[in-house]
Amino acid sequence: MTSPVAQFGGIDIYLFDQLQRGRIVPGMRVLDAGCGTGRNSAYLLASGYDVWAVDADPGAVAAVRSLAARVAPHLPDSNFRVEPFEAMTVPAQSMDVVICSAVLHFARNAAHFEAMLAGVWRVLAPGGLLFCRTASSTGIEGRVVPVGEGRYRLPDGSERFLVSEAYLTALTKAHGGTLLDPIKSTIVQDMRCMSTWAVRAGL
């Protein structure tokens, strides 16, 4: 029997939840926005998904392109692009699913965050799924220190652009989306918090 780790690799457990619930199925066109070295792409590439990957880091895209060459050689090189979210050349409304895991919190300020999000939202097909994980202030409001323009110093020493549940709810409405799940926030030993935002795009 193949172990879950061997089958799914280091995939985000909250993304794994979306797979298990049948919201992401083989054959779908999936964009890994901020793909890194492919932690969330590896299983999808090996399982018949039409995977696209975008990252501003050329090394990250090269790693995912190399992985795709081994496990999904039918995918064209044009599926893997070095570019920022706010200037993506991925066709509009072309993705059934957009994964954006642990990336948006690197925004410089609110304008940059919303430009990044608009770039992601632009490529999402009507009725498509946006799965996002990003740093938030939920539950640790008294432990973060503002450093300006929506960025905060966290107890773990990092600096991030932080969202709140109210902000994510407002963004959902502004983009005409619908929450698929309540916003789920996980506090890690009072050092940081990550919120999971799963949204269905409007038709």
C-alpha cells in the first residue's frame, strides 16, 4: 500500500482537505500561484491535472518545470511562467482552481496585496475555486506590532502583511465570490496565525 506521504508529498493539509471533499478533481485546470518548488504541485502534476505554475522566482519555476518534465511531460513549457501575480499573462478566466498558499502575506502594503489578489482573481473561471492561505492577525491581535502600511512584526520575528476575517469577508463580497467554508484560522503557539480562505467565484 502506498503511504499518504509517498502519494501526496508535502501538500498543504488544508488543500488536501479540498481534494478529499471532491472540490478539485483530475482534468481540472489548476494554477499554483506562487508555486515555490512545487510542494502543492507535485501530486497534481502526477495525477492528471492540467497544472500551471507562476512564481516571481526563476529558480522556483525551474524546479516545477523540471518536475513536470518527469511526471507530466505532455504539459507545455508555457504552463510555467516567471512573473508576479499582478502582471500574470495567464489567460483571463481560464482556471478552474487557483491555489495561493503562503504568498499574499509578502505584499508590501494594502495596494500591493489587492493588486496581487486582482491578478489571481482575473484568471479564475466563473464558478472556479480560489484556495488561499495567508498570514492573519486573528487571535494574536495583541501580540503583533504594526510597522506600517498593513504590515506587522509577528512574535516569531517575521514581518508580514496581515489580513483579518472581516477583511477577507469584505474581499469575498467585493469580488462577487461566495465563501465555501467558514474562514479557518490556525494559531501556532501564539507566534503566528494562518487563515484559510476558500472561495467560489461568481458565475
